[in-house]
Amino acid sequence: MNFVKKTILIIFISFLYIGQVSSSKLPLDNLFWNIKDAKIIDELFIVASFEDGEETSFLIRSKASEEVFMITNKTGLIVEGSEYFFSKMNKKSILLKNASNKKIRISFADAKDHSALAKRSTESKIQNDKPKVRTTMGYSPKDLDLQEAKSIALGLGVPKFLIENLNVLPVRGKSRTGRPGWALTDKFPAIFFTLTPFKENDLILAVDGISSHDIALLNDHLQTKGRGGKFAVEVQRSGDLKMIEVYMR
């Protein structure tokens, strides 16, 4: 009887061992995600990744502009006007998702990417027709000009006569958690703060969830929604977050 029990135990352990060996040979893509579900963002590639035990970060380069920026497993990336956050990674790429569960994939650089980059660096050619991207903790890739600022202010209900005489731009600033915004400094005329819901040193972070540093997207949103719309403006005031609802009439 003992012989039978020992035989069964040996067979069981053998099957268990075989199962472990087989599972270790599964492709990493099958363990993490189905790559067919994710759109490949081929104008971006990862040139390095870092891990400190708690946070994994990725150094990403744009093929078009050669701009280099960093994201982490806790911060996101703006691509084509949508905010994506890190989800998973494997040996070849990282997977990011947005709030609608739409997936994108950014690949690690290979030898071909590096050789192409070296070739481009010898040419003084600048391409401006590619969509700009930024990290969720990064500033707008371009400066805010006065006409854009006036257009946004008008869309947020600032009286027209104030805008016509406004020649001051907000300055770049960051919230306590590192989010980018536009600060309304003491250079703005006192009447601006008297006739609007904003206060001096307010840091405007987002409108209807759109970052204030996605300037083109924000302007399009304001013009599309237009008068009669209600906007939720997120600001940081005296270190605290505050939501201001703006009704356009």
C-alpha cells in the first residue's frame, strides 16, 4: 500500500514540475496583453527605462522633433488630445490606457531607430507637421501668445471690454502635486479680479478635465461648446484645489 502511495506522489510531483516548465516558456506578450488591441504610436520610442523599487520611469524620444521627455508608471502622457497612463510592460514595449480603456503601445528603440536618429541629427531639418505630445506633468510644447490667451479668456466668460484692453499673459506654474498650470499674477489689473471669479495668484489647471497646457485642444473645446455652455474650471488657490463653474450666456 505504501508503494502505491509513493508511486502516486512521484507522478503528481512530475506533472507539477512539467506544468511549471511549460508555463515559463509562454511568450511575454500572452502573459501581459494582446498587442493587437493596442495602437502602435510609431512616432515615439523608448530609449531607456529606470526602476528604483517603487517607481519605473521611461525616457521617450519623438522621432519627428527629437524632443526627449520622461514618464513614469504614475504619470501620464498626452497623445492626440487624450490622456494615457502606464498599464503594463514587456521586453518590447509598454502599454498605456486612457479613461475610455483605449490602448496605445510605445516600443523600445532598436538598432534601426538609433541609426535613423543619428542620421537625422546630422541634418538641420525641423519638422513641424507632427502632433505635439507632452507628459501630464509637462508644460505646453509652445509658448502661449496673447491672442490665444484672449480667446481662452473670452470662452471662459471674461467680459469682452476687459479682454480688449488686456496685455498681460499668465505665467507657467505648477500645482503642489506637480501639475502644470497658468498663474494669474499681480501684473493683471485689479479690475480683472473684480469682474471675474478668479483671484490673484490663482493657478488655472484644467477646464472640463482638459489641461490648460493643451492649448489647441482647449481652444477647440471652448469654441465648440460655445455660449450657453457650462464649464468646470479647476484652479489651485492658496495651495488648495477649487472647482469654479462658469456659465456662458
